[in-house]
Amino acid sequence: MADPRIHPSTANPPPPPPPTSSSTADSGQKPKAPNPPPSKPVPPPATYVVQLPREQIFRYPPPENARKLEALTRRKNRRSCCRRCCCVTFCLLILLIVAAAVSAGVLYLVFDFKSPKYTVTNISIKGLNLTSAAPISPVFDVTIRAENPNGRIGIYYLKDSSVNVFYNDVELSGGVLSAFYQPKKNVTVLQTPLTGSDVVLTGAVKTALRNAQNRRRVPLVVNVEAPVKIRVGSAKTWEITAKVRCDVVLDGLNERAEIVSKDCDYSVRLW
């Protein structure tokens, strides 16, 4: 009879029991932490290439260029200010011209304005020595006739006027007119003494004057420049400059000189 025996199974041995806390402590080793799950790989950073037009690339100028740029900017600003001032001045000048034209039109149309008339009626000369080599100081007594033909307008002749006598652009004598008021429809005769001071005449000028005196035709020019104001009723205009040029021919250069011919032109400067 067979002896029954029990043999251990070797097919699947049982797993070892988990270590207890007591055994871990006895062994003196710390429990290992579980391994973290594997992380995903980080891709490398992307690289971008941006292309700009060459004219849009800005660079920092050196300090000396920055100072030059600032100086040029200031010059441009000053030039622009000067241009603006010139434009404003030009506009104001245009407005003044327009206002003067309108005023003149009103005077002509509303008040029937007529230009004053001026003429030289007599010239007496003293001390014009053409034989001496020294400077001369001749005296001219010039008589001027001023006529105001207007029936509604008076004329104020102000101070700081001037009267001069010339021969071929050589000033022989000079003086001023007396300040006065000329009413409407009035004729005023002014006798004005003119004096030359240390006038030096060249030999050619003296020869020409002697030849003209021998021919009894001495051409002279009398220039008158006077500031005036026109009175219309109780109102006055701004200061206007009246200019008169008279071309006069005398028969001699002495106190008894007579006027052979004369021609006077009149003009006005409105400012």
C-alpha cells in the first residue's frame, strides 16, 4: 500500500508578504518614493526672421549728429516764423493799399475832388559866383503859387516840408515851406528863402552854367515835398505827402532873373 505524502506545489509560489513597518524600521532603510510619470519633451523655441525695407531701418545717430539736427530744426523754425511775418506784413500792406484806393474813390466820386495846382512864379538869385574857386553859398528866393480848386475840401500843410533847387543833379540851395491851412477855393502865394551852404561846383559845372547864362537859358529844377492832411467837413485824413517838380528855365542867375518857361508836375504818396 502506498504511503500517502503531501508535496509542496512549485507551480505558482505565493508572493512574499509586504514588508511591515516593524521590519522596515528594523532594517534602517527609508522607503523609496514612487517614480514620477515621465514628462513630455519640451520643443525648442521657434525662430522668426523679419525682413524690413532698407528705408524703414532706423538707426541711432551719434550725439554730434543729433546736435546738428537740433540746430537745423531751430533754423527752419526761425525761417518759418520770418515767412509768416512777411506774409502778415504783405497782407496788411495790401489792405492799406485797398483802403487808400477806396478813400480816393470816395473823395473823387462823393466830393468831386480835384488835384491842387502848383507853379513857380518867380526866382531871385544872390551870391552865385561862377568865377571863384572857393565854395559858394547862394541864396534863392522862390515864389510858389498853390491853388486849391475844391469847393468842399481844405488842405493842411504840415511842418517838415522841403524845397530844393538843382542844376544837373547838383543841389544849389534848400529850405522849407511854412506850415499853414488852405481853405476851399483858395489861392496862396508862398515866398520861400532857400540857402546853399558851402556848395562846391566843379569846373565842368561852372563852364556849363556860364554857357547857359550867355545863351540866357539856364535850366533849373525846383522840388517841393510837403506832408499834408485833407479836411473833409470836420474829418481829416491821415498824413499824405505831396510832391511837386517844376522844370524852370531862367534868363540869368541874378536878382532880376526872369522865368522863360516852366512846367510843374504834381504827385501824391499816400503813406
